[in-house]
Amino acid sequence: MPATLDFEANDICVLRVTGKLKQSEFAAQQEVLAHRIDGGAKPRLLVIAENFEGWERSDWNDLDYLLAYSGSIAKIAIVAEPRWEAHALAFAGAGVRRAPVQLFGPDQVTEARAWVAQ
């Protein structure tokens, strides 16, 4: 599966994405994260995109999740190739959600992890 979600201490959630991200796979991970949030977590999301090929053509316009859970996510750090910056920041809702969203290069996983943990 090209999208997996792992949970670490201090509400750090690591979403690993490889290949082409499918809407159905992403939605499944959102549901898992929503369950954690409903249980009281305030996730700090670290997204690591390795060998990322983009998003499948699909209906990605579901704003229900963003509206319901946006305020519960503390931070989002995205580790990806610079060519994905504009798309990844838009996809993450940078500037729309209250949580800060920052992009890091593929060689900056340690920095991204430190930033999201602050």
C-alpha cells in the first residue's frame, strides 16, 4: 500500500506515501487519524513522500474532513522533492488551516521531525 500511517510518542503521526497516491488509500488513513483525534489526540503529522509520483485523478474535493478535523492537527511537516512543493502545500491546506504546514527536502527528515515535534 502506498500510504501507511504509524503512531509515535507525543502524538507524532508518520504518514509515508510512495508511488501514486490514491484517494481511497488516503481516505482510509484519514479515517484512522480521525479515530485517534476523536480519542483526544492532537496529532503532529510528519508526511514522508518517497518515490512520490503524484495523486491519482479522482475527486479530491471532499472538504468534510478538513472542516471537521483541521483544528485538531497541531502541525504538518512534509518531506518531499522540491518539485512537489506547491501541490503538496495546497493539498495539505497550508494557509487554510490554523496548523502550520512546512515543506522539507528529502534529505531533511531529521529537521522535519524536530520541527514537527516542537
